[in-house]
Amino acid sequence: MRWWPRSWRQFWSTLDGRTYHMMLSARPWIGWLAVGSMVIVFALVFWWVPLEAIQGYPQKIFYIHVPSAWVMYAAFGVVFASSILYLWKRTSLWDIFARCAAEVGFLFTTLALATGMLWGKPIWGTFWTWDARLTSTLILWFIYGGYMLVRAFARPDAEVARLAAVVGIIGFLDVPIIHLSVLWWRTLHPQPVVMIIDDPGGGLPASMLITLLASLVAVSLVFAWLWIQRVWQERTAENLALLEALLERRERSAR
């Protein structure tokens, strides 16, 4: 397949196929990089980065909780972009990209909520509070949980795909609300601490920042591999269904 098309019209009409082939080519490398980087992250978290002075061991959940939340944002960003492109181009690959990203994003939203609850218990004294960030994240979990229920139990036709695309686009509007909630409302959830612009000396110590960045890369690679794997599975299932329909048609015509 020619990588760079001759015109912008051809670029947009072939973007889904070129993206899919690029994903399949990168899949083995992403898988091995994900495994290697996760091993490095666990070594950094448990043997290199020092204990936080106040929170102690529960603070180490931070290195999974924050990357999970970041991947949640990224996954639903993929759903948002792919859904817009599906409504525009009406090609099945964009729908597959969105559907599979929603599944993996839902997984990481669950992980972000679960790790947040485990971290909150020793620090806040409770697993759950109706904090603005927690509540808005739970709303996001319900939105995309409903998205997946529709995809799982409705007939796999174009009308359902269009409805799911609209839900995927609208649901993403909750993402900036989640991110800004700690600035808009008084919450128990801490405000950003990675880098504090108003205080050049503030933010995380170097060892914690390095470990967090390594965790972000590792968990992002895990997300990418899971997403690509699900896309490949869905595309293969779609091709097999088309092949089965063609064979049935040929058998009927032969009779």
C-alpha cells in the first residue's frame, strides 16, 4: 500500500486502512516493549524510588493510578476521534477503532477507580466519597459501560454504529470536566503535583518524576497493544463473517 497518497481526498479515504496496516506492523514491537517497560517500572517502584515521607507504601499506588487515568483519557480520545471519522466516512474500520478503544478505555477507567479507592482508604479513611473528580469519573464509567452494552446486545448494523458514535462523542465531553474538576471545585482529590508552574522548585522529586514518566510510557504501551489486538480480532471476525456470507451465497446459487 502506498504510504503517502497523491491528494488530500485520497489521504482521508485511505487513512483507516493505512492506520490499520501500520498498527499490525507495530504490534509485535509494542508487545515486547510493553512487557520490558512494565518490568522496569516494577523494579523502579519497589526497589528504587524512595518511600513518600507521609503516606508510605500506599503512595506507590500512585504509579499505577495516574497512568491508568492518563490512558483512560487517551482511550476515550481515540473513541472521540474515530467516532467523528466514522460519521464522516462511514467505513467499518473507524467503528472498530472506536469500539475497541472504548473497551480498553473502560478497563483502565475501572483500574483508575479501583486503585483510587485502594489509595484513598489509608489516606482519607474511606474507600469512596462523592468528590467531584471521583463522581465525574464514575459518570464516565457509566457512560461507556452503557456504550458497550448497546454494542453487545443490539444488532451489529449501521444504525447502531451511528448511535454508538454519537454516544462516544458526547461521552468524551466528561473527560475535560474530570481533569479540571480539582480546579473548579473544592475536592479531597489532590491538585496537580507533577509540575507546579507557580513554584519552579515544587512538584515531584526527580526520582518520583522519573518513575512516574516510566509508568506512563509502560501503561500507554500496554493500552496500545491491547487496543491493536482487539482491533485485529474484530477485523478478522468481520472478514470471516463476510467470507461465510459469500460461501453461503455461492452454495445457494449452485443449487
